[in-house]
Amino acid sequence: MADKKQTKPFSLRLTFEERAELERAAAGMPVGEYIRDRLFGGTDLPRRTRGKFPVQDHKELAQVLALLGQARLSSNLNQLAKAANCGTLPVTPDVEAELRRACDEIREMRAHLIKALGLKPTTPGVRHDP
């Protein structure tokens, strides 16, 4: 078995602005890897992106997150599922209206997310193979 060199961490204090500039220059690459490549790997760095679907519209994304924070969807859906499993969910006109309203809110959030991520809108429930 080959003897591996022991690595030692190195710490560097940066101002907020310096750190932001370093992260921008790294373009999604881990900062430590970016620094190591810049110091020891030459200047021909393959640039990595921040993912397959980077945020296109931060305002839209903020709006979706605000809607999610107000909706309490996961808690409400969990309560509905529990009541449905127990057979205690009365399907009154009010309950049906609330369920339809929740579905509308989810569709709205979905539309905002699609726009924020710069994706092509599709019909909900219809599978599109790549």
C-alpha cells in the first residue's frame, strides 16, 4: 500500500467583499478546489457552472419562497392525509373549496419556480420524456 501524504488545512481570513469575489470567480466550483487549481494547476481551468438549471429570475424565486412560507402546505397536507386515512375527512363544499384553493396555490408556485429557473412550462401531470 502506497504511503499517502498527510494533508494539512490552511486558514485564510477574508473580508466579506473578498470572499464574495472569490466565490464569483470560482463560478460554482468549491472555493478550496478553485484556489488549489489557480495556484498549482495553471491557468487553463475548465469552468464549472452552478448547476444544470441556474436561477434566471431571483425576484420570481423570492416570490415563490414567500408563498411557501405563508402557505403552511406541508402541515396542512399532512393533516388532510391523516384524516383521509382514518376516514374522518368530511368532503363538504367548504373542504372541497379549500382543496381547490390549495391546488391553485401550488400551481401558482410551480409557475413561479419554472419562470425563476428559466425552464419551459409544461402541462402539470403530463410526462415529457427527455
